[in-house]
Amino acid sequence: MSDPGSAAAPADWPLYEVFIRSRSGLEHKHVGSLHAADARMAVEHARDVYTRRQEGVSIWVVRCSSRRATRSTAIRPSTRYRTR
């Protein structure tokens, strides 16, 4: 039997961002975040919390520590591919 004090508490679990695509939608929309021990558990919790009435057709979960962002200056159109 394992020591109950050795297991990570839910507050120590990583944070996941949750995105849902609705039946009528073409894109996934951010609906919230949750803590889970791993990605599989995050998907299960997201399904239970955010798709109670079967309104979602697809669920994405992203571990917050895996997110990457760019500055607005990095989004400028590239001049390499412009046509004249």
C-alpha cells in the first residue's frame, strides 16, 4: 500500500488550458483551465466540467508550461513572399 502523504495533491498538479469546438463552430474556443495529474486526466475533467450537455465535439487541453507566445511585432507579414 502506498503512503497517502507521498501522492501529489491536486493543488500541485499542473495547470491545463481547455479549448472546446462546438457542433456549429469551426474553431476551438478557450473555455477555462483546470488542474490535472496528466493530459489524459485533463481531457476527462474537461469533458465532465465543460461539455455537460454534449455541446462540444472536440476537446483540446494544453499544459500551461507548454504554451508559447509571440510579440505583436513578430506577427507582421513577411516581405519574403510578397508579389509585385
